[in-house]
Amino acid sequence: MPKKPRSDAPASNSTVREEPGDRALGLDQPIQRRDFLNASLLATGGALLHAAAPQHMFASGADWTGYGGVGDYRHSNGNTETVMLAGHQIRDHDFPELPAATHDTGETYDLVVIGGGISGLAAALFFHREAPNLRCLVLENHPIFGGEAKRNEFLVDGQRLIGHQGSAFFPVPYPYSFIARFYRSIGLENFWLDYQRWDGPGPAMPLSQTPYDQVGAEGPQYGFYFGGKFGQNPGMWLVNPWGKKLAEAPISAQARADLLRYHFGPPAQIQPRPQVPGDAISRQLDAITYEDLIMRMHGIHRETIREFLSPVTGGGYGLGPDALSAYCHYAPDSLHALPTGDRNGGQMFPGGNTGFARLITKALIPGAIPGPATVDNVTRRRINFAALDPANADAPARIRLGATAVWVKHDGPAENAETVTIGYTHGGKVYKLRARAVVAAGGCWTTRAIIRDLPSAQREAYAQFYRSPCLMANVAVRNWRFLYKLGISGCRWFEGLGDYTEVCKTALCGAPTPTIGPDSPVVLNLKVLFAHPGLPVEEQGVRGRFQLLSTTYRAFERQIRQQFTDMFARAGFDAKRDIAGIILNRWGHAYVNPQPGFFFGRDGQPAPREILRRAPFGRIAFANTDLAGLADHRHSIMEARRAVSQLLDQVLT
């Protein structure tokens, strides 16, 4: 655990250069921010910090990963430097063959799942339930399971606050659907969570249940901020922007007309909706970009989309609509959510879909989280890490953390091999074991590199998967009076770091108190996407990763503090006083970016995802939400179910 900074000394590393204004912004304060070096060295696999990697891509270990918070996730905030360097060994082709010094564990499992995100965990659980007498192992490269479904925890003035690192919310399913039945099977009996109630002055201010409730439906309690980019120095707030028809916004008449047309509609030309995935309308949409669809439907200019609507419009895909298939607008509807009427249909555990990762793990390995398999218990209790990969060789299911799979190959020709050899790194060493079957549930960018005998058809299919990065910055503030004074609980801006943030009330299963008001400490989340509209989709991802990896923690922190100061200081905000902690979660390959043709193919060729879905390759089946074409935990679960069914039906005897 990172050492607590001395109260009489700055928390920053002494080698970090201080810039003018840093002290006024609070960068010298001994707050929950960083004890970088200790946190990095204590993380699982810390020896890999010394592995070779391109030095121009990222900062030193003492100022890159940053502070990780408290609790179970304190050493696993996004892709830490340890995780990144282990992954870059795959990128740099360090393992064309397993090295001679590889340690053979002597283990053989009936199933090895590569990747301990929701798809990998669900695959292990499906396998364990269908074949309870067989043995399963999950290899997870992070210090804790969950993939992007992880959380950050802060202690602020005696209260434990939780923020999500990535995967965030769940729509309420139809009660008899497969997803609903799966939820209930892992302990989520009631899909409608209870949330904190208002305890502030005056009438209750509407607050969100998820970080995305107000985006696109900004009400009277929402504000738009316009800064130097729009000739405003100091910047200006436009509260209730749609109610005021953007009348005071310092933007061009064309942009104002476009945005009002986009927001209020109805569209100039109604686009027919797909009835089922793959029908003629679906394929027409998959042949054009999302940006072209918006222009066609709303009659607005491309420049307006790129300045004001990108990347938020395509935020669930990591890039703006210029790079995405138009079918992205409809793809989330393929798994139907329950119509909720006046009720808010977006539900969220404290820490986002961390709740699902913990519930699945509890169902797979009951001792992983002590106590009953209830939502409240699983959310609040600490993880028993010793139960995940016990010394007991008879454990039917286990999760091995800090284990990065780097080499996978059938033992002989794939069509008649009896086993698959898997090599993985752990603690700076290379190990190998065997499996009778494999579910490749990690990201597409690693799967195609580590399966050494992957056929050309699957390899070429994976080459058509593009991913873009994301920075999820969680800022714990001691109160949010500054927002309340402005009359807002959420806001958007159009320059700087990120695009929006909003105050969320917390589900009671993990809330520090049952009430919330302007004096309550909260976590404000900044989702930072790195879109470069107009560039090819692959180049946008590459440029974005360079920005993400080459920026130090301190530089990001300085920008957040300055940005909050510019926006909120006139409402009483003081960065030095009010910011209690900052955690950065860097995800180098956060989102799959489906380009036109991704969903249903083009020029008579099958869609790349279908080549991977249709059958296992030998004893290896493919899962992960990538294959669905959108970052949605429900699809992660569905893909896991399909992959395990294929192995049980066609491979394992």
C-alpha cells in the first residue's frame, strides 16, 4: 500500500519541476494524489518496470501511473505502467517463441480463459456451471479482475467515495430476458437500485444516477461553458442553454441554427430504423459514416458536428461520428432495454460495472468475497485475494492475477491437437501451462498477436478491428457548492480536457451516507477521448495513444486543476482547498471503433467479426465485446456464452 504523504511535506516527487502557479493550484499539497514510486513497485509484476520500452512514449515511473486511491483497487488504476510495459512486450514481438528459461508449471486445465474482464469472468462462470467437474483458470494481466469494469476509492473527510474507472452503467432488461436471468443468477435480484436522497437547501436539484444521464438531454440545471476558444476571457456560463435557445452563446449564427435543429428536431428527413440486425436498412447504414447520417437526418453542417458534437455523439465508441459506421447509432438497441416511462432507466452500481465483475467472481469462487452473495455485501466487502488462486490443486475455478498471456499455440496441428500451450509473464518471469480448450476473451489487439498459429483468415479479420484510447479522470472534491451556486449539477465545455461532468447520486449499496447535498463530498468524472476528426480511424487511435502515454500524471493534474479554476473559481471554487484527490485511469485501447462495413461486411465480403464468431479455431474460441462492435457489458456476457457453448458442443469430449 502506498505510504501516506507526510502532512508537513509536499506529496510531489522531488525531481518533478515546479512551474509558476503550481502552488496556487494546490500541486504542492499532501493530499490523496501520488506516492508514485511505491505504488508502482508494489504492484503485481513490479519487476517488469525495468523491461525495455520506447522511452519517448511515456514519462518516468515516478510520474506516470499516479496515485491509485485506497482499498482493493489501489494498485490497479487503469493500465498502470507495469501492465502497459508487459503489454508492450507483446506489441514489440518479444515472444516469437517461448524463451528457454520458461518455467513449466506442470498444470493442465480443461479450460483457460485469457482475460479477466466481464467477458472472461462470464465465460469461466458459464463453463463452471455447465461442466462443474472440469477445471478452469482465468489469466488476468491486471492486479485485480474486471478489465475496464473497475473502480477507484477515495477517503475524503472520513467518507469513502467510489468512482468508476471505465465500464459504467446498465439499462434495465426485460424481466424474462437472458440478461435478466443472468443478473438474477449472480445475485442482482432487483434491477431498480435505491439512491441517495436530497438533503440540501431549497427544492431538490435533479441529480443523475449515471455519468451520462444529462448528456444530450441537458435541462434547466445544466450549463455550457465558453472560454478563450470563443473569445471569452474570462470564460462565460450559459445556464439552461436549450431553454434559452442558445441566445447568449458566443457562437456563429450557423452553428446556433445547426445545434438547435439537432437538439429540437424533428429531423428534416426521417431515416427509417432497422427492424432486425442485418436487414437492408442496417446494411445501408453500415455503408456510410455516422457523421453523414447526422448531416442527412438533421440538415446540419459537418463543421458544427466536429466542433460541438464530436466526440460526445460517438462517445460510446471512443471517437467522433466521422470515423464510425452509421449503424453505431442503432447498434445499442439490438439488446432491448425495458421501456421505463418516467423512471430513469440507466442504473449504476457504485464504481460502475465493477458491481457485475464482483458478483460474477463471487458466483464463480464463493470465497473470493466473504459473506452472502448480495449486492450490498459484494459491493462493500474486501476481496479475499488468497481465494482467487489457492494452493489447493483441486479448486475447480481460479483467477490468476498479474498474469499476461504472451504466447498461445496448439500442441500440433490445430485440427487434431489435444492441448494448447499458453505462455504468460508474471512477476518478471515467463511461465507455461496447458489447456484442453481456450477462450480468448482479451482485447483484439493482443489476441491476434499472441496466438502464434492463428490462420490468415482470422488474422486478417482482427486487422480490421480498430481501438482508441480513453482517460477516465476521477476528481474527488470536498463539496460541490460551486456548481450549486451556478445553479447547475452538470455541464459541458468545448475546449480543454474532456467534454462534460455531472454530479451523480450514489446507489445506497455503496453510498457513504444515505443523503446528498451541495456540502457532500463527491467524485466528478472527466471522460477524456482523443478524437482527431477527419483522419483515418487507425491514425486517430495511434495519435490518441501517443497523447495518452506521453503525458505525465502531473501535467494532466495541472491541466485539470487549471481548467476547474478557470471554470468555477468565480463561484467560490479553490483547487488548493476543494480538491481532495485525483486518480487517472489510462486505457490505451478502451473502445472498439466500428468503421463502415464492420457490422455486416462490404463488397460481398463477410464482416470481420463473423469470421471470428462462426466457429472455434481448433481448441480456441473467441469472446470479448469487440466482436459485438460496441463497449457494452451485456454483449461481453453474450459473446462469452457463445464461445463456451461452441467449445462444449464442438471441442471438449
